[in-house]
Amino acid sequence: MSSLDDINKLPPVWRDFAYMTIIVFAAYKILYQMIGKTATLKQPYNGYSRIEIIGQDGTQWRVRILSCGKEISVYEDDFELD
């Protein structure tokens, strides 16, 4: 029997809590896999295009421009991972 079968046997409130916990852990795993990676902005910011991902800011990624150290927020579509 899989753990998902076990979760489905729980009362609705606990089942919802279990699924939300799984979703949160998956989101944190993605976040921590991205932190520290370098990327290139598709549209340079003030002439700079190399960035390092340092966190998440709502629906955007918080990044540091490698050449000058300035921190900005960009959408995932605005950069490509190296």
C-alpha cells in the first residue's frame, strides 16, 4: 500500500493538511535547488546580464547582479539558467 492510499483514508481535514504539507515541501525543494545557481537575463538590466538566484519574492525570483551586487526581482521567464 502506498502512502497516498494511507492519506486518502484520513478524515478530510487531516487529508487536506497532509496534501498541503507535501505541496509545501515540494515548493521548498524547488526553491533550495534554485538558490545559488547562476543565470543570464534575457533583457540586460542597465547593461548587466549575469545574475545569481538568491531567493524568491512572491511570484518572482530575487537575484543579485554579479557585476555590481545590486539585488532585483525578476520573473522566471526573464532569465535562462546557465
